[in-house]
Amino acid sequence: MSDSPAPLADPHLVYDPVVGDGPKALVILGSTGSIGTQAIDLVLRNPDRFRVTALSANGGRVGLLAEQAHQLRVRTVGVAREDVVPALREALAAQYGAGEPLPEILAGPDAATQLAASDCHTVLNGITGSIGLAPTLAALEAGRVLALANKESLIVGGPLVKALAKPGQIIPVDSEHAALFQALAAGTRADVRKLVVTASGGPFRGRSKADLARVTVEEALAHPTWAMGPVITINSATLVNKGLEVIEAHLLYDIPFDRIEVVVHPQSYVHSMVEFTDGSTLAQATPPDMRGPIAIGLGWPERVPDAAPAFDWSKASTWEFFPLDTDAFPSVGLARHVGQLAGTAPAVFNAANEECVEAFRAGALPFNGIMETVTRVVEEHGTPATGTSLTVSDVLEAETWARARARELTAQTTTANAEARA
């Protein structure tokens, strides 16, 4: 292990751009989503530590975005949807008093990318989906610390991210990878035998593949321990999210896939573990709450006091661990496969899955049809070109093909199901 490349995320290395004194300046991308709103809660409770200079969002919740901008007194607000700019201006005017200067508005698909390169210390990328790749690359190229909650940008653009990131520049925000990050601080890379990524099992833990054939969208969205957006919640139901996290762990910590294990832990108290060569296993544990991992991403190498609730050890509790049912949930195995293929294969996997999740939510695919369709798209894609020649254009082209093919296969499934019912 000692001769392998340096990992992207290393708790022993601190990358600290010099951007002036005072509270750490932040840019929050995806501010109206689950990660963004919890990050803002953390900032508002710690004004001596953090200040926010800019926010970005897709544009579906302009009222909330305007309220956040006013609370934080940001300089700039970015919105991906240009059509909501008039509504955003109106919402901002309603929040700000007479004579208060309104923040600058950036609009369009590149707004988040522009803000990621703006003057700040840390960029929190809380965008959902592979559209977060360009802002990730922009933040790294501009020399910002990247608090990374957008796992998809690392997964689809792994070689691109690795080529830009400096040692210690990326701090993971996913609860599992923040847990690994903290546990890895206890030893050297040569001491690590295995990474153990925990999974809640989602709403369908214990069900067979046959049982899953008729589950509904409402059931898939009823996660037992975490409150997240719909795409991530359904990814947790299929365990695609855990497959993506296996790829992410490999890229962040440079641990081979055969030494990254997934175990089911329904209580979601232990967020992940590191097994060391002497037989010791270190587990990072807190009650389920994303403000803890967010605080690690924004504050490292310092910890933020009372960032999230702690356990009450005076109360009895039971912590359980189960092996993964790979027949009912084949997504983790498929993710390992595309991770080992590398190149554009992870982008194909992720894009096809995003399309299939939307098709399931729209009633066009059954639950098991998500992974059946993704598997077929991956198989048709074949073995991609690998190496350092991967470009953003390659990723975008592969994603475009995968989305189109997933839609074609979904349409075929819808037609076949309709004919079977006729």
C-alpha cells in the first residue's frame, strides 16, 4: 500500500488556502436541498466560525433561496433555471428592507460552476446528480477546499478530479466517507486492511427479489432512518447509493475494491468502519444526522462543538449488523464491476440509474426494472477506454448515450407491460 498513489482524501493532510482573517468564507451549492439547508443551520449557529458569500440552487424553491440569502447576507445568488429569475427578484425584494442592497443574481446552467470558482475558502457541493461535476472541477482548479457531498461528480469524473485535486483539498461529506475519513486518522495507510461501509438496508431490508417486484413509489420513499431528497432516497431503496459509495471510497482512499466491504446496519448509528492490520476495527458512530458530516467538511481540521446530537449512553440500545443480500440488491456488485472497468463506465451506470429512477417515480418502470435496465445499459456499453485520456466530453457523451438508451429500454418495458395487461 505504501507505494500506491496518495489518496484524494487524507485526514493527515490539511489544505488551507489563504483567503484572509475572520470566519471561514463558504460557498454553498445546492442550498435549498437537504445538505444545503442543514449546512445553513450549522452556519447560523456558528457565525464566529463561518460566513457564506454565495448560494446556488436549481430554482424550484425561490422563496427559500431568497430567505437564505437574506439570513446570510450573501453577495451573490446563483440559479440554474433562467426562467425563475423574475420570481427570484420578487422574492428577494420581499425579504430585503428598503435601501438594503440586493445580492447579485447569476442565472443559467453554469451559475453554480461560476460560484464554485469565486473568492472563498471552502465550496460545499451539495448538488444532486452528475451535473455537479463541472462545479467540482471548477472549485478544485480555483484552489478552494472542496467539501464534497456530490458523490456523482467524483464517480463519473474520477480521473478528472484526481488530476486536479491537491493533497488534502477534498473533504468528504457523505456520512459514510466522513466516518472513514475520521477513522483513518487513527493509523497510517500501511495499517489499513479493509474499509467497511455500512448500509441501513433501506425500506426493503429483508425482502426477497420476488417481494420487491410490486413495491410502490411511496414505499420506496419511506426511508426508515434518513430524510433525503427523492432520488437519493430511492437510490437507498435499491442500494445503488451504496454501490456509488463503494466506488467513491475506492477513489477517495485508494483502497482496492476487494478490500471494501458493505454490511447492513439498520440503526444507522455506525456510519462506517476501518479494519486495521492488527485486527482492530475503528467505528465512527453518531445518531443519524447529516450536520455532523457537514461540520467535518466545513470545519476540518477543527471540530465544531455541538454540531449534531450525541448518544445518550444512559439508555439501552441494540446495534445490529447483517450481510448484504446480493440477490435482492444486485446494485452493489454492478457498481464494483463498473468501478473496476473505470473510464466512462461509472458515468454510464450513474446516468442510466438517474433515468430509471425517474421512470420508476413516473410509473413507467417497476422497482426491479430499475436495476434490470441499468444492467442492460452497462452491458451494452461494453468495456470503455481507460487511462488518463478521459475528458469531460467523453463523460458527457457517455451520459447522453446512457440516458437515451435507458429511455428506449424503459419505453419497451412499458409497451410490453401494456400488451401483457391487454
